[in-house]
Amino acid sequence: RAGGVVIKDKKEVLLIKNPSNVWTFPKGHIEKGETPIQAAIREVKEETKVEGEVISYLGKINYSFFWKGIKVYKTVYFYLMRYISGIPVPSWEVKDTRFFPLEKAQKLLRYKGDKRIFLRALNKLHLL
């Protein structure tokens, strides 16, 4: 899986509300023949209609959850992205998407991995 942390004007970050009603970053499967960078760009656009440009690699997060009684393990490669264009519009896969001021987004993020990746993004942008 690959995802993007899209920053707009060093003031806002793009989040999606997943089917579990949790604000998180856009992410999804890497398709056959696709690089993680290409997948991150595509997933951001598919889930939010926002176009971003990769600035740098932020790292990976590993997580697990139970699905139909089976423990599922996932790894997501995250990329810091600069906002290029588009107004956030949620796809069928997500409940909502929008840009949030950085401080508000930091409070909305609930997953440990997301919080860690977001701090890395802010650090790379010298916003910490």
C-alpha cells in the first residue's frame, strides 16, 4: 500500500474520513507494474480528486486488524506531497475529504502511525 500527506501552502493538510469514521491520510493498493510513488499519487487523486506532487519519502507504517476473524497485516509507504490542484471531493471509498489547518489535523489524527508520519512531514517542511 502507498499513501500521501498532501500539504497546501505549508498551512493545510489533506485528510480523508475512512469508512470507520476516522480521519486519516489517503492511501491504497499498489497495482501491478506500479511504483509506490505512482500508487500514492494515484490513490490521492482517486480518493479525493486532488492532485499532488511527491516531494520526499516519509517512511512506512505497519499495522494489523482483524477481518472476518483473521488477522491482516498491512504496510503503507507514505510520501510527502505538495498540493498541485483540485478541490477535495470524496470518492465512493471514503466518507469525506477536506483540507484542515495543520494544528487541527494533528488533533484529528487518531492512528499512531498517522501521527508519526505527520510529525515527519512537518519536520521535513521545517514546521516543527
